[in-house]
Amino acid sequence: MKPALVLRGGGSLPHIPSLAIRSTSLPPFLGFTFGSRIQWSLSLARNPIQQKSHTRLALARAAERDHSVAEPPAKALRRILDLPGVHQGPACFDALSAKLVEKAGFQYCFSSGFSISAARLGLPDVGLISYGEMLDQGQQITQAVSIPVIGDGDNGYGNAMNVKRTVKGYISAGFAGIILEDQVSPKACGHTQGRKVVPREEAIMKIKAAIDARKESGSDIVIVARTDSRQAVSLDESLWRCRAFADAGADVLFIDALASKEEMKAFCEISPLVPKMANMLEGGGKTPILNPLELEDIGYKLVCYPLSLIGASIQAMQDSLAALRGGRIPPPRSMPSFEEIKEILGFNTYYKEEQRYATSTNQLSSQRVSSSRYSMQNSAQDDTKKRGRGPDDPIVEVITPYVYNNNGADGSRDPFSQIWSRTLRIKITGRDGFERLDVRIPAGFLEGITNIVPALGGVNIKKLLDDAADEVGGKQLLDFIDTMGDRIQVFLE
């Protein structure tokens, strides 16, 4: 039976061999209509650019469902390169920004040397960041996501032998691809002044060295050959170098800082079987900013957006700091809620997985903090409701009570007998300022206090009570910050 694409409203699209869609499980909110190609029939119906872009996205996601089993990063990237259309990839600069790219639904992303230099060093992209720093940052990025990442390998950090080491290092770090350029050292952003490139022969040999390193590693990492000779020499020189890179075996070609749409067309016409990459430098680069449909029509396969995330991050931080400086907090819509931040970072996923390894012990480690650390407060409050008590009534937690001292149990006048009529209040405030626990127990019952608050395990409560037994009124016995940053207060009431 031929597979069909199920349409909203009861229709279906007969099998079309060229589409290679083998799954009918499409998102329930999507609808389709007929035309020269499959098109979204929601608000996209009047926007041909979005129609084409989202059509490609549907095909890509259908192909992804056929590859649900984890595959090597380079293989995943090559599969994307084989898909029709142009494919957008924002540039990330750390693990968090890479996770956000993945959560936004992009199939792959780039690591940006410009942005990593800015975020990690707070310095411009002028060759100051080292191979080791880029490799370390890249490994954190690739480990944070499941989508393939194309790494910025700068100029290979030296000669052809350095290029081989760089490629092998990027393979070990988990990159799906690596961009290698022909700038002299120290290199810099291709859209800045003073670009210089190495001689032709050296540039070609570096690409050959990268391919040899790939073979020696048994990898299939995608080699993106970049030339900066458009600004350093001429357009003709950059086209010549790209042809030579293709003949040497480069997988993707990239000329940075092309100055016009005509130059972009001339680039895409050379070595037509080798995919081309575009760099849409936002905010004022030398290359015209074109939309994905225009880039596809010209002949591009990959498109990078290098500044969107780092630029938006800088602006958001500046706005937040201005608000704080003015005695305000950032407006609610200017940042995610605390719950949203936790979800993005994976707290809820962590808690669920943590349950797989839970043990039967009731003792809490004093070095561990989890969301269940102070959960007994909530359960105690629920119990008060069941028993008909008011929420403001004292909560008494008694766990195998041990009488601290028999003095006073027979009605004697020992000073400690006064303790039986008094209460210990234990209050914990989280480092975020929210109350974690507020519980009261009879001061004569000491057993179980450390079960409630492990951090009190090394505190001599007996000595504190002895010193406060004769005092009238309330007294604060303890006020300290534990190893996890929570504030713990103990009062004798």
C-alpha cells in the first residue's frame, strides 16, 4: 500500500515519489492545500516566502522521522544537505544558546567564533581566542544538543599540520562539520577591515590536509571551505579558490563578505554540484540580507545567521541592567518566568529521571538539595485541612519523640521544665528569596529535627536550649546560610 499524506478535513494526497514522505503523523494544527507545491493553509497562505520555507521544513521533519534512531552528527548533517531547498542555521555561542536553537525547531546550528570570543572572553574576534578555548566551548555545545553542529575552525590555527590536529579535535568534540578559512594569522571577522589571505597553494593544501585528517579518523565530518579573498583580493580570486577547494574535495563552499546579489549568483554558478553556504550578517555587514526563498532561488543550500543570538542577548542584558539600575526589575514579558527557565534547562526532566534511582532510605543527605527537600511542609498543611484545623494553626512534627531530659516530666521546678511549654520554630528561606519551610515543634522533642533539616545535624541544640531556658519571650537561636545557599533560622518561642 502506497503511503499517503493525510489532509485536514478528510482529503489525502496520493503517493508522490519525489516527496519521499513516509509518515502520516503530522502535527494536528497543520492543514494543507493543493497548488504547485504543498503549502501551509493557515496564515501562511498569503505569504509565498513562508509557504516555500515551511514546505521544506515539512519535508525535512518527515525525513527526520525516518531517522529517529540516533545517528552520527556528520551523517545527520549530510542527510540535511541532501534535502531539497535552503536550510537555516542560527549561530550559537554556548550550550544554552544551542539548546534554544534546537528547541526552536532548527535542524542544525553553527558555532560562531565571533560570538564565542565575545561571550567567553568579552573580546573582539581578531584572533585572540585559541584552539583549546574554541574546542572546549564546542564540546559543551555539541553535548547539549542532539542536532548537528557546524564548528567554526577559523584558519585551522596554523599551517596544514595544525589544520589536521584541529579537524581531529573537532571530530572528537562531536562536531558534524567544520568551517576552515584561508586567512593569515591572526585572523578576524571577514566583514571587518584589513583582511589578508594566505597564497593559493597553501590554502588548497590546508583543505587537502583537512580531508586527510578526516580519513585518518574514520570520520565523515563535513568540510566547509571558506575564502575571505573577496575582500582581500577580488571576486575573481575568490571564485578561483572555491573551484580549487571543490576539486580538492571540500563538501561545502563559502565566500564570505560578497558585496552584491550579482556576486552571490556568480558564486553559486561555479561547481554546481557542491553546496554553497551564505552568511547573513545581521545589522550591517557587507553582504545583502536576503530571505530564504531568495537565497534558494540563487542556489544556496545552507544559510548562517551569526549575530542574532549574541546581539539579542547583549540588548536584553543591557535593558535588564538599566531596569535594575533604576530600582526596578525587568518587565515580565522581557524575560521568561522562573518556571519557564527551569523547563528550558531541564529541571523537570531531571526530577523525573532522578526517581529511577531513588532509594528507600528516609535520611536526607546534607549535601543534596532537591525539590522534595522541604515537601513535608506541604503535606503537613494538607493534613491540617483534613483534620479541620486552620492554616495558621501551629504545625507539629513529632518523629519518634525522645525526651531531651526527664527533668520537669514529674512536675519538678528544674529550669528546663519551662521548655515543655515552649515551641521551636524552624524557618528556611531559599537563596531565591522564597520560603521553603516554616514548621514548629515542641521544644522538648529533639529527635527528628535533623530529619527535617539535615543541616542542623552538627548543631548542639541541647546547649542552645540550656542557655535560653530561663529567658522570657522569644529568642533566635540560630541564623546561618547552609552549603547550598539557603538561610536557616531557629527560634525558641
